[in-house]
Amino acid sequence: MKTVLITGGNSGIGKATVIKLSAMGYQVIFIARNREKAESVRNEINAILKNNNTDYIIADLTSIHQVHQLADTFKLRFKVLDVLINNAGVCLPERRITEDGLEESFQINHLSHFMLSILMLDMLNKSDDPRIINVSSGGYSSGKFDPENFQSEKKFGSFRTYCNTKLLNLLFTFELAERLKDKGITVNALHPGVVNTNFAHELKGVFNILNKLSKPFLLSPEKGAATSVYLASSDEIKNVTGKYFVKCKQVDPKNEYITSENQKILWNLSLKLSGINTDI
């Protein structure tokens, strides 16, 4: 049985991904902040599928310390990691600073997934088909790369900041894929589609109104999870790395900020902020 670790797996696209992969016979471990909710989701999924393939680890992605604890807990409980799905994402109504002194959406959407990917490489190396999957968004195309504004230091805007972090997801994907290309670990990113979830439920004003009005036209979480499931399980892309997918198809991303130079700038800054040392 192959093992999957997924962030943001107790609701929305993440939960739909957990259910589908668990039904396919994968052992799926999802990350959640709230133990009571995590227990409820795990029991619900296992009861629906009539198996015990789903479990969870408690961790808060707004904490560098807890990301380290998450990695340590996984390594104590499991022998190998086959697929890491960096799925969690937020779009916040205002600029918030975490206990680590970092802007919250930057830390959740990018830095914690950067950290988790690096920390889990030793477990992925034990798999015969290791995969890292980063859930980005079509919003990346509106994102801008400004090393002095990664954390909205200059100006915060809910959608602007979100799009910037989704661009960082792609830059990280392409840089990590390049660094791991000779190690057998594939790294790919995806746009799940515009999905009816609660990820932007805190937004107010016009964004909140537009969000509510658009809900009848949005994809279901199950359809939004399709590309994540495809990248996690399909033999068609077993050796494909450093690519971006939409509707299970490879697409060439278009954003002037996607350059090798910017990828390396982001990589080095992420190492500095996370305090992680790696020679990959």
C-alpha cells in the first residue's frame, strides 16, 4: 500500500482528494489543525469507504516549529512516503503576522510547503515512485515577483497577495524539480480549477459578494481534486517532472516572472527564512 501525505486534507479539494485516493487503496495521512475536526473527518471517510486507509497528523502550518514536529511525527509512524501533496492554501482579508514574524498567507501557501518538501525528502527517497505535488492556482498568472514584497511588506491586498503566493508555488516547483531531476523524485504543480470551497470564506465586501454569487457556477471539490489524484496515481506521468497541469493536461505557464534567476532567489530566501540547511 502506497502512502500519501496531504496538507489541508480535512475539507474542500483536500478532503475530496483524500477520499478518492483512500478509495483507490492508498494509505492517506492528512494534516489538520483541529483534532476534534480531524477525528470526525477520519472516522467519516473510513466509515464511508469501509476501510482504515485514512488517518491524520495535527500541525499548524503557521508555525515553523510545528512543521518540524509534523515531519518528525510522520517519520516515527511510517516507513516510507510515496506522495506528498502540498494542498493547503488561504486567501486572507487582512495582513496577519504569525508567531514566527511572517505574513500568514506567505507562510501557509509557500514557506511551510517548501519546508515540508525538504524535510520529507529522506522518506520520499525510500519510495520506488516518489512524487511531490504542489496545488497552485490559475491566479499565478496575475502574480508578481518582488523579493521585497513576498510578505506584503509594501502593500497588502487579499487577491493580490494570494496570486503572488500561487506564483511562488510554481517557482518553487520548477526549482525543486531541477534540483531533484537526477534523484528520481518528480515535482509537479497544478491548477485545480475554480472550485466551490470555503478557502476564501473570510473575505469581506465586494469579494465576499462575488464569491457567494459565483458558487452555483463553480466546480465541485470532487472535480477540483481530479488533477491532484491524477498526478498522485497515474502511470502516464511517472517520470514527468517540473511541469504545470490543468484538467490533467500539461500546460505551459505564462508569467514573465517565471525565470531561473527568480527561482533561485526564492529558493535562497526560503532557506534563510525557514532556517533549513540542505545540499540539494
